[in-house]
Amino acid sequence: MEEVEMLRGILNSYPYPIVFVDNDYIIRYMNRNAEYHYYEERGYKNLIGKSLFDCHNNTQSIEKIKMGYEGIKKNGKEVFVTVTARNQRVYMQGVKDSKGNWIGFIERFELNLQK
């Protein structure tokens, strides 16, 4: 099994949305739960290769995302974004390549277990 196929299988088995966004804020990958969430539930189409700011297109959201990613690049810590109406916590988590260079971030959802 090739590494890409294996990693795709792992990410698709995660029960919540995961979206990878590169340094230029271009959406490069969505797991199957992210595709369902954004395409079926939210009504977006063909987001791969498009700017994240096509979805988050108000000034406040754009600044929050940019500040969040800049913070990640400075301290390496994930950023809590929000709790959704479905009681899911959303985080931004930085991603580095094998040489330690920042290549983007993932938007990761998980069940909110906090009271």
C-alpha cells in the first residue's frame, strides 16, 4: 500500500471534518466528513484548489484566520476557533513538512466534551 493511500484512509476514518489549507490559504485536502459537511450540508461546491476566503469572506473571519495561523507559526500551538451548533469544537493546527517548514494548517473538528 502506498503512503498517500494509507494516509487518505486514516484521515477518512476520522469521524469529523478535517480540511488542509496551505500557506497561501488555498484548500488542498478535505476528508470525506469535511466534503459531506461543506458540500452536502453547507451547499459549497468544488472547494479543493480555492481560497479559504471564498467561504470565510467577511473581514472579521479573515483577520481571525490570519492571526490564528500567524500565532501557530510563532509558538507551534493549535488555536481553538469555536464550538459549532452540533457541539463540535473547531481547531486550527499547524502542519510542517519533513524539514520543519510550515506548509499550512488543518481545520479539525472534534466532539465537544467540555461542560
